[in-house]
Amino acid sequence: MDKLLISKEKLEAALEIPDLTLDTPTPHAINLLLQELLSKLKHRGWPDANIVTGPRVVTAEENYGLLGYSSDEVTLGSAHTRWVTSERLLRTQTTSSIPCALQEAASMRRPGEQLLIAAPGITFRRDTRDRWHCAEPHQMDLWLLCDREQATAERLLQLVGDIIESAVPEMAWAHAPSPHHYTEGGIEVNVLAPDRAVEVLECGRIASSLLERLNIDAHCHGGLALGMGLDRLVMLRKGIPDIRLLRDPHPKAQAQMLNLLPWKEISRLPSTCRDISLAMAPAQSVESITEKIMAAAGNRADWIEQVVVKSRWPETALPEQAKQRLGLLPGQENVLLGIELRDCSRSITALEANELYEELQAALHEGAVGGGYRLS
């Protein structure tokens, strides 16, 4: 599968993004929540967590191979991964830190003993935009290594329940089967927010196949594997309506990221939404399209609140008049995008919005020169 390498400039920018899980002199709400969570789990009888960290740039073997992903899986492609070289990437999951930590824990664990590993940190995905997604989410893996017979489905649900109650007290949750490469009996857990169900973690019993790949005796060791989205848990805990607010530079927003108190609106301004009809090469992912939009927006990229592919039509499905107006070339497709703009700290004027929409239309048009619908 082709691997699209990121530029040196984009790599340097990614390495400079602050990791909000870190315990800094002025810790962010994300760090405050994970510290509170680990403390409450210990109070509920779980082991004291050994916190491990890992580099942002890891090998494909660390991020995928050791965890059981096959080399031809779509997850390895450029549609989801920011490759630095053909063998190294910006980690897509904090689980990349787990194999080495698991081997070390297994080498020192005594029969009957339970060891808890916590791996928090920033991760990197290809860009998507809506109020629950961003390109640099924060995660925490939480793995319990214990005797094989202690790793039961009931114990797993107990851990999930204790995490949810500790992070977002009194919020209801539900789970459904969700297979993973490195677990058995995998489940997905959603918190039932007032307006929707929000996925906050995935988990399962540690798969024997993973232990065998790591040369850990699966007859002596077992455990529970869990990964959670810290951004979403903080949003649910505080009632934050948009993930961009976690990093918003507005002083009133930053002040609210120093605690876990309920979010207070800071002039939540109305959004502007426009549909753009484009001639484009077929089968482009929403991540790829979003990244083109972000690049074209330049210093206004923070205005992009949501990008949705509303529909696609192949060139052969359109009447000739529509193809000519779009400038649609043979083999291309007509993509209808919904692009929503909102600045978290000020109003975007109609003139500013129209100018940006027109620039995005021109930048994304891939059809014949002079073709495309004119927004004006």
C-alpha cells in the first residue's frame, strides 16, 4: 500500500504541539482528569498505576505489527496515518507504548499479583472536523496484568464501570461487541450524553496471541486491555460543546481549562454553513479532503468547525449540462461538501465567510480550467 510521507515542516509542527496530558506547572483539565481517575481507581481497590510514556515518532512494528495488525490493512495506509518514513510514523495510538511495558511487567510480576500500566499521551491522525474529532487527540491506555483466571469479562466490566463513574460521575453508559487485534471479547463503550451516545473507550481481555508475540507465557499471565479518549471524557465531564475549545487561545477559555468545573459559555457565536459542489478525482477520503481544506484556509483553518461529504455522483450519472458547468472530466466525480465555519471567540462576517468559501471552492476544484459553480 502506498505511504504518503509528511513534509519536514509538518513533522516539526506536530512535534511542537503541547501534550495536554503532561503534569506541567499549570496542568490542563486533561491532565487533571487522568490524575483524578487514577487516584479514584486506586481508592476503589485497583493497583497503583505505573505511568509510561513513549516517543511521538514510532516504528510501524511498535504501532501496528506487535499489536497484531496485518501489513495490508487499511489502517496502515496514508488515509489514516501520518508517515514520517516508510517505516516510521507519528503514533496513532498510545497503545504503541504498551508492548515493552507489558514485557517488563511480566518479567517482575509474581503469581497472584496485579500490575496496572497507564500510558497517556497525544496521538496523531489524518484530519477530520466535527465537534467530537480532531487530528491530535489525547488518549490513555490502561492495561491490567494479572493471573490468567483473573482476567474475566465480569472483571472487565467492573473496571469500565469504575472508570466511567470516576471520570464522568452519574452518567449512564452502554457497551457493544467490538473486536480488536490484541484483545479477546472486545467491547466498545459509549457514554449516553443528552443529545447522543459518545464513544469514550474500547477494551477487552488481553489476547493470548499478543502475549505469545511478546514472548510472555500466556498460561501464567493474562489481563485486561483498555484505551480511552481523554478529550471526550473532559468534554463530557465539563459539558464542553466543541473539542477545539480544549486548546482555544481565548483567555476566558484557557482559564476554564485549569479545572474540572462545568463549562461556562463564552459567547458561543453562530456558525455559517455552505454546501460546495466540486469536480474531484474519485474516492478521496474525508480526511484527505479535509486536509486540503485546512491547507487552503491557511491562518483561518481554526474557523473550520465541520466538513461533511454529503453525497458523491460519478461523472456518468450526471447530465451533460451539469458536467459542463462543473467542468467535470471523464472519470471524475461530483462531490457535494458541507463546510461549517465558526470562530470560538468572535463573529465571522458574511464577507469574510464568502471570501473563504470562494477560495476553498477554487482550491479544491480539480476539473477543467474555468469550470465549477461560482458561489458569488
